[in-house]
Amino acid sequence: MGRDQDCTLALADDATVSRRHASLTWEGASWVLRDLGSKNGTAFLRNGAAETVEGACIVQPGDEFLVGSALLRLETADSETNTGGSILRVLPEDDALVFEYAADGVVVERWTHADCAQTANARANALRALVATQQADGALASDESFLNACMDWTSAVLPPPLAQRLQDNADRTLTLLLAPSLLDLPWEALAIESRLLAVQRAVSRQVLLEQAPRLAPSRGRDFLIIANPTGDLVHVHEEAEVLLHALADEFGMSHARFLAGSRATVARVCSELERCSVVVYLGHAGHDPDAAGQGGWYLADGLLTGTHIGRLARVPALVVASACESAREKHPGAGLQIRGDTSGVAAAWMLGGVSQFIGTLWPVPVVSGAALGTVLLRGLLEGQPSGEAMLNARRRVAASYPHADATCAGYAHYGRPDWRLRP
């Protein structure tokens, strides 16, 4: 345990932790805690008092200890303490994809799907093209055609034993740990037993970065709603006003800022972004697959780009972008520097350290997209963890709008699924 990224448990953002601070090893029939000559020491908590660890100390499940100022607790993964969650890590390896699956953090299975990366990209692009074409024609992707495309994508990317494992554990939350080059793939559109992963269980993403981003401070519940900056999304504007009044009634107008239409300029939005905890963007977004840094959010007088976000002194804890392709990136993280000027908006938010980012991988209908964002935010305000709130929002939209599968699977949720809004 320590600040070094090579540590099994990397505490990279805690200045009180040494690079290689302490170790926890299984010896005989016990866990043994040792300090590794750290600057600020390691302490075992006994009856509320901290006892400095000198040499070795036996730690039992339920015991707490301090590594610098970081408070850690050893827990078992039995039926009483597990959270029912599963983790799937996906890594590229030449033209293969490597999958590592863990349930309850204790059972790990590994599969290598050889010669599938190019096929997977082709099927994913075909799926994206189907949605984009039907959106451009003014027609929603039909459930049947969309589901068939999802099944083609699934058969190209997923090893059959892994598909069976996901089916067996369909009631568990799923956290995807993804290499940066795999973020643009629509993992939420995997179809298991003809059911979309996105509406089957809570699915969230985390990015495997060599250098950890800075952490966003959580500053309570100061909201910024950016709605219809281009003036052509009347229904979105109305939906945003309803949300604004709900927030104002519960928390007071001073905690809910509203920028819409011509008032939502680049300069004003950037100024407000550093003051808020939660940002909801309801508008248009652009994506350039050949130059990710050229995309952004369309505001009243121009684009809000990754460069603008990289210059912020502070970033919000939660960003919800209900706009077409607002989560798209072309290989984010490949040669990308933290807070660099070449990233798109989605990567800039994540590299900047937001706790939660929610955006879309392809065009979504204005009405159902705005509804999903509104239901999601209401769930968070009620105290639901983000994974549960996101799943409920997908299911509500799927039940309320025709041909909404493409909308539900088009949203990507980055962050821990147990994250909650602070009161």
C-alpha cells in the first residue's frame, strides 16, 4: 500500500502516504500488517485509540488501521458483507481482447478472445451507424433491428463462457474497467439472452489510467442547468425549467443556477462551472472522430471544448450531458496528458477528476434523452446510489417511450456505482 502506482492498493492522492508505505500479507492463518519505513507511520485502531505499528501486527476482519491519514478496514467477502457486485476488466492485446471477471472480489476468471478486436470495432460501428442513420431520417431505431445489431456486436466481442457468467449473475451490478482505447465501444449494448445489458442491471465504467486524475471536491448540492443554448430545442427548455423549479423548491434558488438560450455563453458557463457541484447539460454536442479535441458542447456563441475544461481551477463532482455523442472519444488516453488541450469534452471531464460523468455514445432523441437525465437526477436527489439511479432512469425511459432501447443503451455512466450526492 502506498502512493506508488505499482502498489497493489495505490493511494495516489494522499500526501500523508509514502510511496511504499505498508504491507498486508497472508501468513499462515492470519493477515499481517507491517509498516515499510514510512514517513508518517502506520497505526492499528484498537478501542478507538491508535497504536503505532512497530514490526508486525495481526489484523482480523473488521479491524481498522491508518496508513498515514488514510483509514482502511479489512473485510471478508462472505454473504453478509459482499455488495453483490461484479467487475469486468477489458484490455487490448494485439488484435485480441482480454477479459477478467470477478464476482464479490474473490473469484477471477480470465478469457482471451483472439482475433476479435477488428471485428468488434466493425460491428460496433455498424450498430452506431444504424442508430445515426435512422435518427437522421427522423425515425427511431426499431427494437427488432436494434436488438439484432446488438446481438451481432455481442457475438463478435464476448467469449461464450463470459456471456454465460453474465447471464448467471444478472442481478449483480457490473463495473467495467476499460483501457482508454476501448471507451468508444458500446458495452452497454451487449445483449445477454436477448436482453440489453443496460436495462438488465446497473452498469458503470471506470478508466484504467497510468496516471490518476486529480480528485474533484464534493461541495454539496450547488446545481448548474445549461439548457437549449442554440434555441431550437423547445421541449428541452421546458423540461429544464421544470427541473429548475423542483430544485429551487427543495434547496432554494441560490443553489440552482439556470443558463438557457443566449445567456449560455462560453465565458459565462466556464465561470459557473467552477462554482457548482452538479452540472446538467441539455443541448447539442459535436464529435469529430478524426480530431477529438475539435468536438464539444454547442453554446450560444460557440463550442465548449476540452481545452476550456482543462483550464478550470475546479471541476464539479457530477456531470450529466444529455446531448448527442457527448461521451464519444477517439482513443482517449492514447498519448493524452492530464488536463491536456487535445482531449474531447468527455475525456477532459474524466481526466480533470469528476466523480461521475454521464454522456451518450450516439445520437439520442431529444425527448427521451431529456427525460432520462431528469429521472436520473431525481433519483440521486432521493438518495439513490448512482448505479441504481441510472438503471431506474434507463428502465423508466424504456417503459415510457417507443423504441427507446437505443436511448437506454446509448448512455455511458463513468464512476463508482455506489456514489451518492452528499446532503
